[in-house]
Amino acid sequence: MVRVTKQDENTFQVKVEEGGSGSAHQVTLDDQYHKKLSGNIISKEELIKKSFEFLLEREPKESIMSSFDLKVINKFFPEFESFISMEH
């Protein structure tokens, strides 16, 4: 389960619970990148949740950085932006 909580306009706390354990992450997402990926059709929280679902299909929650900007995902997974853009 992925829960996203807004801390401020561009900062979000993400909690991932699976397999009887959890992890916590701090993610930043600016308006420009949000618009690029979602066209502002879905909320920042929903975009981050979908992004974590993408990550969790590719690596365990323990491998996800504890603090990062959402843009960094594309550096590790070049298919990220096109995948997310097609999701909504």
C-alpha cells in the first residue's frame, strides 16, 4: 500500500507498506514537472502514488531512496516518463 501526504506545495511524505514492513520517503515535485507528466489532469499526490507503483514493480521498497525529486526516476528508468504519461 502506498500513502502520499502533502507536506507543502512541492514536498510529499510517502509511506509504503508491504510484506509486513514499511518504508518512508520524502519526495519533491514541482509544478512544471507535474504538468509535463500529467497535464495537470491528476493531482500531485496521485502522480506520486503512480510513480511509486512504477518503482515497486521494478525494485523493492528498501531500494527506493529515502529523499528525492521525482525527476530523478527517469535517470534510473528511462521509460518512466512515457509510462506515466500513458497512465492517466
